[in-house]
Amino acid sequence: MPAAASASTEEFSACFELLRKEVRKACARHTQWETRVSAGIQAALEFAAANPHRARALTVDVRGDRQDEVIEHFTEMLGDVTPTDRFPISTDRAIVGSIATMVRSHLLADSADRLPQLVPDLVYLALMPYLGLVGARRGAEKAAHLGLVGR
């Protein structure tokens, strides 16, 4: 397998700003934290599916500090909207890192078009530390009912 091309600083910055803009816009449409989390995940996966070359610049074609910058940004976003009470089963960084790993895997497998299908499961993953198993399932179902997932 050939080595991945390295994304330039300019390319990385432009792609990262586009992703942040899409996620912020999706989250801003909602007031409840659970729905904001769901909308953000949906927006990120739809961005990657629609723009795999841009998503690759943020996940596959970048290393080290730049990759950490993306993870840290979305970890902070998640922490800003979620409640402080949670089950001690996962950290926000682990949740965001797991989502990023799924995106990266699909990009490497040339199956980015299937990323939106993962939204219900990744919403469940993100909500579970805060709402528990049953609450996370309800949150994912609520997001689906509102048309946020599984479109």
C-alpha cells in the first residue's frame, strides 16, 4: 500500500474550517444537548461522506499534532454541551476518538458513502456515558424520530 500523501497546512486548515462550520451550523439548530450531539455527529459523517478527499486531509493524510487538533476540538465541543454527571465508563476524548477511527476506517476502505448509516450507533455511543444504556437508546431513537439520523 503506498504511503499516504501529506495534507498541506493550508489544505488541512481549509478542510477543518469547513467541517467545523458544518457541525456548528447543525448543532445551532437545536437546544437540547442530546439533539445537539446527534446533529453534530450526523453533520460530521455527512461531511465525510460527501467530501471524502477533505475528510482524508483531516484523518488519513495528517499525522501527530494536526490529528490531535481535530480530536481535541470535537472533544471540547462535546464537553461544552453535555452534562457534568456521567457514568465513569468513557471519556469525551475516547468517544470522539472512536468516531474518528470509524471515519478513518471507512475512508481507507473507500466506503465513505456508508458513513451516514453509522449515525444511530455512534449517537448511542456518544450518549451512553451520560444517559446509560436505556437512555442512550431513547436518545438515538428520538434523534431518528426528529429526522436527524438514518436519513
